[in-house]
Amino acid sequence: MSSTRTPVRAALAALAVGAAFALTACGGDSGTNQEGHAAAPAPSATASAGAHNAQDVAFAQGMIPHHRQALDMAAQAATKASSTQVKELAQRIGKAQDPEIGTMSGWLTSWGEEVPQPGATQHSAGHSGQSGHSGHAGMPGMMDDEDMAKLEKASGKAFDTLFLQLMTEHHEGAVRMAMTEQTEGRYGPAKAMADAIVTAQKAEIEEMRKLLAG
């Protein structure tokens, strides 16, 4: 009986050791998998965070004040324009460009870049001598203080004509900026916005030219 029990006990001990080893191995594999799984999103997150370049930053930082000036001009049309078509155009410009400012500001914030502040770029007589063109002298289509002052003083048909002339020039500048983003930018949403700006503002340029000719 004693000799019979010894092999049985040895077999049971071997099974116990084997089971313990298997559990340890599984536990080790589980830890490795969990560690690997936790680390997996890091490359993707890094790629997403870095999926923009200097042109994308320049596009957003330039287009924000550009849009703000367009909104300033469009807001005046509500009370000064005599043409219903001009007023409707100005409303469309406001509805399109205001949300884009918010979107671009969000990009810059997420990238850790400076978001242009309204006081430094918008036309205002009381900003410590800063002009509406301050810091953006080379930006295509931006109106200077003289242009904005003329628009503020105009009303009726004179306003309509001046508004259409200045906004056409303003849109042409925005299109050039957006086309640069199309070819040199990297960030997908910024390039998509540039596409939308080119399409919409080219159509509005044609519309404004027809209104001027009519």
C-alpha cells in the first residue's frame, strides 16, 4: 500500500506544480498584453498631435483676423446698405465665417499656438493707436484704417458700392491665402476648410462683380 501511494502522491504533486507554472505563465502573458495594449495608442496620439505644420498654423493665425475684419464689414451692411442683395450677402458672410473663427481658434489652442486677439487686428479708433492692419501689413486683401473709415462713413447706395468693392478685394485675398494652405498645408481639417473658402468666396466674388456691374 505504501509503495502504491508514493507514485500517486508524486503524480499529484507534479500536476500541482504544472498548474502553478501554467497560471504564472498566463499571468505573465496577461501583464505583457495589458502593458502592450496600454502603450499602443501612444504612437497614434502622437501622430494625430503632430499632423500639422507651420503653414497650418500660419493659415489659422492669418485667417482669423482676416475673417474678423470681414465680419466687421458685413455687420455694417445691416444698417447702412440700401440693397437687399447686399444685406443678404453680408448675412451669409457672417454665418459662414464666424463659426470658422471658432474652429481655427480651437486648432491653435490644441496645438499650443497663440490665438490672435480681436483688439490687435480689428479696426477700432480706440485701440491705443493700433490700426486694423496692425501686424498684418502683408496679408492679402486686408483693409487699412483709411478704407475702413470710408466704409463707416458711407451709407445707402454709396455704401453698397464701396462694400462690394472692398469685400471683393478682401475675398480675393482670402482665396489666395486658402490656396496656399491647399498646396502647402498638412492638417486635413485645415485643408478642407481652405477648399470650402476657395469655393464659397470665389462664388461670392462673381456675385459681387455682377452686382457692381448691374
